[in-house]
Amino acid sequence: MFGNKEKKEKPDKETFKTVLSQDNFRQIQKLFSEYQSMTGEPLTAAVEVRLKISNN
């Protein structure tokens, strides 16, 4: 979904769209919560950083 930073792969925007538009609210809420517990940062921050990188 995020691509591989070392290989300079771009994030898969279609996967983001699918996950955020087709999963129900509880699933999305759990995804955001799990991501933050695993990484220590909110998913929204990671998405913003990755999308900025892919637009450059």
C-alpha cells in the first residue's frame, strides 16, 4: 500500500481509495488504531508524507 521507500516505489493510491471507501467505519477505525499502536504515529501523518513524496 505504501510502496517500498528504499526502492523508491510510489504508494498505491488505488489501494488507499479502495480501503477508505469500501471498508465500513469500524474496520477503518481499527486500521487507524492498529497502525498507530504499531508505529507510534497516526496513519494520516504517514499518508500525507508518502503522498507528498510520490507527487515530487
